[in-house]
Amino acid sequence: MSFYIIQCICFLEFYINIMLMRKFLSFFFVMAFYVVGAYAQVLVQGQPHPSARNISTKQESQLRADASFTFDDIQYWVGNGSNKAALVIEWHDGNRPDAIVWGYRWDGEATGHDMIVAIAKADPKLLLLTQYTGWMGYTIDGIGYGDNLDVRYDLDGAKNEPKNAFKFEPPITNPLLGQTGFPENPAGDVAAAIRQGVQTGVIYHPINAERYGYPSYDYDHWSCSNGIHWQAGWYYGYWSYFVRSSQTSNFSYSGLGATSRVLTDGCWDAWSWNGNMNTSEGTQPGDVFVAATIPSGGGGDEPEIPVIHVTSISLNKSSLRLQAGANATLVASISPVNADNKQVTWSSSDTGIATVEDGVVTGAKPGVVKITAQSVDGGYTAVCEVTITEVVIPEIDFNGPDAVLTFPKVEEATSYEVRVYRNEDSGHKRIATYVIDAEGNIITELRAVSLQGSSGEILVPLKNLDIDGVYTIEIQVLNGLDIIDTYTVETISNPVSNEYLSVSGSRVIYQNGTLSLEHLDGYHFYLMTMEGKILRTFIARVPHELYPISLPSGNYLLTGEKDGDRKVFKFRIN
């Protein structure tokens, strides 16, 4: 019997060991799969490419370069400074010379992008296509070399490319790209960028993340003729980035983008065309470097760089709606993004209706006015039509802990959103949100509730307000997803019991139909009934403000706000 017990114990021990080994092997294979998967893609110029393999694991012996070529062999130097760096560009297109070298001098801090852009601007034979792509900065998307380069862009091909990530689609249909804008005139923008690029040596791709929130991966549809070299692309080839710290060290693949690469004295940067993203073979810097030659008549150091002129200007809004006294900011965008003079002047067609200063529009009185932004360079203009409306003061009627909010309908509105905040020592706490459609129906949990008001009013029931609470109510007027107006009102549910009626340092006195406000200049005041209904609003402009009113006998509240400070006064009209 004991023998069988021993056998069972031994078998159990063996089974446990087997199970532990299986778990270990499973863990090992999972980890191995993860490691392999993690390196299946690499960062190419700072961003993951869908087909790139891990170039950085290549043996140093494969990352060969012409070790016989030194700084002393470089003929074309750009810039001034105590630091030196070399730029190598290798097209791998079978044309000679293939790997050409330029020199760059600088002081302070410079990036790989600074170097290649400066050289492209200085050397009339070198042409660069670059683009701001968002978090990864600028990428190098095309490089050409030769005289009288003729650059073309196949817009239709870019639109129809099935593999291309660049699509002319609004954000809602392609959210993965994170679009925030829509190219309105891509053909014109690209044509302007090419014209500037031919003059300056640098084409800044206009369909970029800075302007639209997403980059355009359409580099395969850029072409060039009349030159010795041109390579550009994303899906059918890509510019790979190799760096080394000195003449004698080996090149290594850089996963950084050109704007992230910080140059060091004596370093080398190599841009090498990779025609097959599935491998790095044949794409690393080659065996024979050739010095770029200084153009006839040029000195090589800081040659004259052509001015990059403005070609167009646009605004973030073509129309705007404001209440009198409110303000909003218009943002002007200059094209191209690298224009030398981006100064803009602002003007209003009627300053009595609205004024503008540095893009900030302030409403003065109801009416329609045109706000114009004009580029100093070229005199290009963009216009926004601004509608100034009467000041809207929502009304609140209390009935115990509940209240009814009333405000006027807006013809252009498709919906409204009412947010109720309770004012606390720690700030504003949102306690309720109401969504109202254009007809005044309150949408809550797929049920529509409509209060019977006049045809021009929206009525919103506010439930369960604290007896002693102080509330801020924000009403957003929406047209689609755009906020076209905002109303804000503050109320006290039971102002009679409020403890802040006595205010030291400032005074409010009512006498003979006039409110006298002392040392309250700059405060925004709400005149209310004791039930919290707002009667009117105004701003005290001077230290001793006299404000005439005509109201029935009774008790009233005056609430003032300035820079987060709040004062509440109580007065009586006999």
C-alpha cells in the first residue's frame, strides 16, 4: 500500500513540474512574440511606417560609408559658426554623382532639419520637399538635385490612391487621422507652394498638420524633371535617416525625425533613399562621397536667400455672432506657413457696431459688420461677417427649490445646451445639463419634454436647487457643432437668507431714482428681485458711478463680479 502511495506522490510531483514548465514555455513564447512584434515596425523619421522593418538592428559593418571623405574635402559650406556638420544625400537612382556632401556651420543649437533646409535654400541645385506632420515635427519627403527643376503634383492621383492615408474627407468620416479642417483649395495651395519652393529651394507641403490637424501622406504623387536626381514617396519608397557622431564612427539608423535630431560638432547626417521598405539592404550610406560644388560666382558662405512672400490669407471663421459687449477672437492663417513676413492688419467696416484689435472682435451695438484681415506682404485679405445682437438676459422664476429658465430663441440655432453650476468655495460644480432642440423640446433619456412658452422663447425647468445656493447658468447656442452664442447668468435661489449682503469697503446707496455705486468701478452688476429674477445688467465704469433706475417699491438685490470677486448688496425702494 505504501508503495502505491509513493508512486502517486512521485507522479503528482512530475505532473506539477510538467505544468510549471508548460507555463514557463508559454510565457517565453508570448514574450518572444511581443519582442518580435515590437520591432516589426520602426519609427521612420519619427513616425511608424506600415511596412518598415527594424533597420536599426543591422550590423555596423553593413552601415558602411566613405571613410576617406573628410571635412577637408567639403567645398560647399553654408552658415557661420564654430560648430561643423556634414550633410550626405544619397538617391540610389543609378545616376552619378549619387552620394553628395555639403557642409554646415552654426553656433548655439541646431537640428537636422535646420541644416538641410539652410543648405537647400543656399544651393540653387538642391530642392527639398518637407512637411509639418504634428507631434513628430517636420519630415523630409522629397529631395531633388539639378538645374531648373520642374516639380509637379498629381492631385487626382493623390485623391484616388487606395493605399494613401491622405483623403479629402471631413473629420467625422475619417476620425483616425484627427482632421480638424478641410482643404478648401488644395490645387491652388500646392501650386503656390511649388512656386515658392522653386525660388527658395524648399517646398513646404501646404496640406499639413499645422493647418488642418493632419498631414498628407501623398509624397508618391510628387514628381520632378530636368534634374539629375529626384526621389519622393511614402508607400513606394521613403527617405531614411542615418547619423554618426564623427568622421570615424559608423552610421546608425535614426528613429528620430529631422526636427528632433540635435546636431553636435563634427557629426554627419545622411539621407538615403529606401526604395523597398521591407528591407534596409542597399539604403544605408554608400561607398563613394562626392563634394557638392560652389556655384560660379558664389562664395559658399551664407549666399543670398530669396524672400518667401505671402500668397494667401484665411480666417478660422467666415461668420460670427456676438452680443453687444461680448468679444471673440478671429485667427488669421498665412500661406505659405514659412512666409518671411506674417504680419496682419485688422479693420472693421463700422467701428460703431464692432471693433477689432489683433483679431479680438468686440461688439458695440446691434448690427452687421465686416471684419477684414489683411496681410502686410502682398495685401491679401480675408473677411468675416459679424452679427452683433442685443444683450440677452435670461430670466429665472423660482417656485421653492425649482425654477424655470427663460431665454429667446435664435433663428440660426439647431439646438441649445444649458449647464447649471453650483458656486462653491472650490469653484463651480456642474449639477445639471439640459439639451434642447430648435423647437424648445428638452431631450432627456430619449424622451422629449416641451414647456408651453411663446413662439420666440425657450423654457427650461431647473430642478432641485438648494435653498441657499448660488448658481451660474451657462446657455450655449449651437448651430450643428459650432457655438454661435453664449448666455451666462448668476442667481441666488433664496437671496433673503444670503449671508453676503453686508459688504465693507464699497457702498451702494439708492436715492431719488438713482443708484450711487462707490469704489466699484469695473464690476459687472446684475440687478435682481429678491426672488432672483434678473431685471437688468450693467458695468460700473468710474469710481463713483450714478445709475438711474425706475422700479416699483420693494426690496432688491445688486450682485457685482470682477476678476473672480463677488459682492452682493440689498437696497429698498419706498
